[in-house]
Amino acid sequence: MKNIIVTGGCGFIGSNFVRWVAEHHPQVRMTVLDKLTYAGNPANIEGVPNVELVVGDVCDAALLSEVVPGRDAVVHFAAESHNDNSIAGPEPFLRTNVEGTYRLLEACREHGVRLHHVSTDEVYGDLALDDPARFTEETPYRPSSPYSSTKAASDMLVRAWARTYGVAATISNCSNNYGPYQHVEKFIPRQVTNVLRGERPKLYGDGLNVRDWIHVEDHSSAVWAVLERGRVGETYLVGADGERSNLDVLRAVLRVMGEPEDAFDRVRDRPGHDRRYAIDASKIRRELGWRPRRADFLEGLAETVAWYGANRAWWEPAKDAAEERYRAQRR
Ligand code: NAD
Ligand code: TDX
């Protein structure tokens, strides 16, 4: 891997991946292809060596036929990624997540380029709180939200193109990421930036929903492991044994920020809200020797809180618009 395209490389995970690759594999040249939607910020990759930014849409077949040929791989992070937005307006999710993945598959097929598709554990639906099971690569797809159903559709396209046309594709399905540069609409940054602005955090429903948290650096190293050592045609689940209820996470945020643990509001629940996600990452550990290095959640959380405190100029311009969207959704 010497020359790769990173779609969505100005978003949260894509930009962390770009910075991680630049640090750990400085010989790799990266072209970031990003539409710069509300979620994309070129400042996220400013100053990173060996990176070129092409502003454009993954649905633009003509553009793909210019940038894809001759690459070692396309690493596909670009997506509409927020569940609440998908409930309020699903159309861009269909376009970017489904049609965009289709266009990339066609470009990779035509030009014989490897594709790594970055996906989510949400394609498996949810588990009950008391279910001992965790998701594995064999769990049947059962997505619940417009967002997760479009990600499930994109995974299916990748599998079909790999089997039918022999596209050299791999897929990773990761659990909930946290860390620096995450958009203020998402759970942890929303609560941290609320506290920083003197506003109360907002917890959906009873707050007992469980997410399986992983630091974004560990997701980056997992995607790299699949790119370098993954078997073409395979799917790898990525997680760091980080199951926690939203209530626990919120109380931890409040503790780290020196606030009383009950200083938050309960608000209307998300329609169709998935109860619990949990990943069994044995396959990527066993086959690729991947290990999470940032598995201490409370340490990573404290560092993330400090990052938002030190980077107000990065998140403040996006905060009012994000809260306006929530007001319209009344969450
Ligand atoms: P994000 O919303 O922060 O970033 C998405 C990026 O894609 C932005 O830079 C945006 O400008 C770009 N983009 C959107 N539409 C585009 C288009 N049509 N063409 C080109 N670029 C476009 O998302 P994220 O949280 O960084 O997620 C990245 C990927 O990882 C997504 O595919 C998501 O499904 C997956 N994922 C996310 C998580 C998580 O916890 N956030 C977990 C597992 C998987
Ligand atoms: O204000 C909030 N209050 C709240 O209680 C917000 C924004 C969220 N929540 C809850 C909903 C979820 O149970 O917190 C949990 C996490 O919410 P999000 O950050 O919106 O993440 P989630 O819906 O779990 O999806 C995330 O992980 C999987 C990413 O956004 C997806 O892109 C990824 O695929």
C-alpha cells in the first residue's frame, strides 16, 4: 500500500485514519476524496504530510474515473453517518451510502483497484440488555434505522460485487468510535460541548442503551491491518470490549468535567432506538493479530474532554447548527 484514496477523509474517523497512517506509515501517499458536507472539515487534515485533498462527491462517476485508476486501494469512509439525521431526512443517506458505494464499486471494478469498505455494527440490529450474545461475522443482518439500513445495503453491494465480479473488496464493521475531531452532533461531543457552554447534557429515554466504545485510533489501526493483511472477500468485526450504558458514559463525562453526576436532562427517546450493540472481535484478533491499544475508556474519555476544551475554535462554528437540528427534532 503506497498510494491510496481515502473517501470521507475530512470527517471524524477518516481524518483520524489519515493522521494515523501519516504517522505510522509515512511512505504512503493519500488522496482524500471528500464532498465537505456539514460533517467534513478540511482543517481536520491540514498540515498532514503526503496528503492531497480532492473536493468531490463519491456519487460522481466521471470524477471517480479520474482519481481511482492506478491506486493501490480505495478506503471508503464517506457516508452520511448520524442516525438522528437519517430519521429526520433519509434521502442523502440513500444517495451517499448506497449510490456512492455502488459508484465506487463500479470504478474499482473497471480499474482493477482494491476497495476497503468501512461499515458499522449497526447493520446487525440490536441485542437485549440481558442477552449474553455478541455480534460476530455470522450474525444475520437486521438493521433498524434509515442510517443502518443504508449501511447494510452498502455492505450487501460490496459482497455481491466481490462474488460476482471479483472486485478485491474487504469490509470492516466497527462499534461506536470516540476521540478527537468527532462532530458535535454525536453523543459524547454533544454532552462535553454542552457542559463547556454551560448547558445541560441531554440523555435519550432511560439511558440504559448500551454502546460498545472503541477509541478512534484503534479503529484506524484495525482498518490498516485489514488493508495490509486481510483476506480479500472477507468481513472483519472491530471492537474493543467497551460495552457501557449511555447513562454510565454521561456520568463519567460529568465526573471528568467536575460536574454533579445528575446535572443532565432526560429528553424524548430516539424513535426505533437500538438497545444494545456488542462486538466479538475474535476473528481480527486471531487472523490479523490486531489488538486495541487504547482500551482504557476512562483515560481516553478524559483526553477527549481535554481536546474539546482546548479546541473550542474547531467545534464552536458547528455547535449552534447542530443544536438547531436537535431543536427541530425535539431531542
Ligand atoms: P462523519 O460524518 O464524521 O464523516 C463523514 C465524511 O464523509 C465527511 O467528511 C463528509 O464530508 C464526507 N462525505 C459525506 N458524503 C459524501 C459524499 N457524497 N462524497 C464524498 N464525501 C462525502 O462520519 P464518521 O463518524 O467519521 O464515519 C465514517 C465512516 O465510518 C462511515 O462510513 C460510518 O458509517 C462508519 N462508522 C462510524 C462509526 C462511528 O462511531 N462514528 C462506527 C462504525 C462505522
Ligand atoms: O444527545 C444525545 N443523547 C443520547 O442519549 C445523543 C446525540 C445520543 N444519545 C444516545 C443515542 C445512542 O444510544 O447515545 C448513543 C450514541 O448516540 P450517537 O452518538 O448518535 O451514536 P449511534 O447512534 O450509536 O451511532 C454511532 O455508532 C455507530 C455512529 O453515529 C454511527 O455512524 C456508527 O455507525
